Amino acid sequence: MDVGKFTFAENAMDILQFLKTSYTAYHAVENAKKMLEEAGFRPLLETQPWSLEAGGAYYTVRGDASIIAFRYRGGPLKIVASHTDSPCLKLKANAPLAEGDFTRLNTEPYGGGLWYTFFDRPLRIAGRAAVKRGERVVAETVVSPFRVILPSLAIHMDRTANEKFAPDLQTELPLLSLGKAEAEALVPAGTLAYDLFAVCDEEPFFSGEHGEFLSAPRLDDLTGVYASLSALIEENADMGTTVAACLDAEEIGSRTYGGAGGDFLRAVFTRIAGASEEERLRTYANSFLVSFDNAHSLHPNHPEKCDPTNRAVMGKGAVIKGHAGGAYTSDAVSIAIIKDILERANVPCQTFYNRSNMRSGSTLGSISTGQVSIRAVDIGIAQLAMHSAVETVSMSDIEASKSALRAFYRAALDFSDGIRIS
């Protein structure tokens, strides 16, 4: 196996290119659309009537940053949900701070980033601009032709930096730009407003004795987005409607126009789950959702941070996540269902719980089931340095996640009389 370059199905974009060019949720959705259209998926507009054909492959986009794709066959829904956004620095309006000899860009945190890791990294400005074109306002993706930097203060000027570094979010996170002209050139002429972010522009790279580890920005949760779309494109299920829902704003709570806390999922499911409310309710009762988001791997320098009996390790396969407080959707029945599917497909799996004395993270799974209540389980892959500017996973786990999601899409689930899986 050539660990420096993994080759996927020809109708899916190479994951390295996907990671490299998915600077923001807007760019991730653009890349997702390319993947889907090359595989024959057809676009649907929420503002237009939908006429669905049995066996048809479709996708719809909301807010430029969320996309739901599906293969329509009627019957139960088999859904994989992931998120397109990652922690970064968002530019405020009127971003240039022209002070003294330099122009800086005024930012605020987006999500719960590990902010010290963003210092002294190559950063690029990317996002979307709302531009007036004649009588229309259109959203256009933006990537700056130049990089910016968030420079550290020299150790000689702050001798306590190695003791504890907690940057002030207002005074220490503005980015160093070249000058006011470059800052003003970030957006095209006619821009009325923008959603721009400073994102890490580090090239994805392999490490380890055999190149087994992949490090890159935004692995949480672009690995889930890529794996779910690839599995949907490659699946050959003969029953049920398979869905990949890639939603924005998970890092800031999901309660947005295109997030899991909005009605995007419910609006799409209303159109594909049945003609009547009675039929839709029966469909939901026979459906299943996999919330796919990454889990904390055992850190070799800090094993004490892991639960003693439920710790995830990179390279050990899919991670099934549980939490007594409902941060994850998994319960005994949903875990048994996904375990049975993975065992049938020979996909290795492991369990993850946070330590009981540590606050748990959450995923979009529990929020989405508050909009459409469907049996659900939380899974993902183990990773190091979650919410860092650069994160690390095992390449074998990415392959395992694709195999796991393909197996889920191909499984026949029947909850009408107990639970039957085939």
C-alpha cells in the first residue's frame, strides 16, 4: 500500500485535495457539489417544486454552507449527518485596523478553537461575499491571494509565555496584514457584506514511520463530510432512501438557518419521507440516523485524560460514542444496531466515553433529533488535537469510516416488529 497517496473511487475527489481546498463551510459545500454532480446527482432548489424519481440521486443546498444529498427509493431513511464548519477566526465588519506602521484585521473567535495553535501558522482569508450584480444580490466564495499571520510575542518580551498562554481574544487575535490596500482587496467590487474567516493554510502532510498518520486543518469534521459523501456515491443499496446531511454551524451550537437546530433536515425529510403526515411518521419510526463526528484519541503523553475502560485509539477503527447526559445520541439499542452492521462488514470498532470528571463535547446528532426524532447513534474516528489549527488522524480509520458508512447504507433495517437487520 502506498501510504503517501490513497486512491479512492474515480467518482470521488481525493481527500487530500478536498481538505486542502475546503477552507470554509462554503468551500466544502462547493467541493461536495462537484463530487455529487460528477456522480450524476441532480440539484434541487428549496424554492421550487420537487419531482422525485425512484432511484434518482439529488442534492439541495441551504445558506451556501449546508448540503443534503440523497438517493431516493422511498421507504425508510438511512441518514449520515456530519458538519462542514470548523473553529477559526471570523473577520468583523470594517475589519482593517489601520494603526501606526501596520494594518491589522479585526477578528472574533468562531467556535471553541485551541487558539494558541493559530499563532505563527500560515493563514488565509476565505469565506463568502454578498455582492450586488445588477438587480440581484449573489453570494460568491472568496479566497485571498495572499496569506496573513498571527505573530507571537517573542519570549524575551514575555518570559511567562511558556507557563500558560491564554491569548486575549480582542487584543491578541487581530491578524497582521500587509497594508490597507490588501485588506480592502479581500472582497470583490459591489460587496454589501461578507462572512470571511482566517483559516489555517497548512498543507496536509503524513507522519509516522510508515506515513500512517494524516495531519491537516479541519479534519473535524471534514473527514465525516468526505466519508459520508463518498459512501453515498459508492453505495448500491436496493431499498430505502440513503441520505448524507452535511450541516453548518455545529461549532457554534447549530441553531442557525442551515444548522441541525434549524428546520433544514425536517424540510427535506417532509418532501422525501411520504406524501401524508401519517406516511411520514411511519417512515421516521422505521428510519435510522448516524451522527458522524470525531472522537478524542488516547494521547500518548496524557493517558490520564482518558476513561479507564472506554478509550479510543487512532488506527483501531470506527468509534462508537456514549454519554449519560445525552451529549451523544447513542443508547444500547442503537449501539447494538451499528455494531451488528459493522461486524457483518468486518469493520473494526471501539467505544468512547469521556472521563466522568470532564465536560463532554457534543455533536449535531442530539440537536437534529430534536427537529426530527429518529433512532440515532454517534460514531466517528479517533483524532488528536481536536480544534487545533492542525489535527491528526490515522489514514486507516478514514478507510474504515467509509467502509462503515457504506455498510450502513446497504443494510436493510426493519423496526416494524422488533428489530431486524440484514
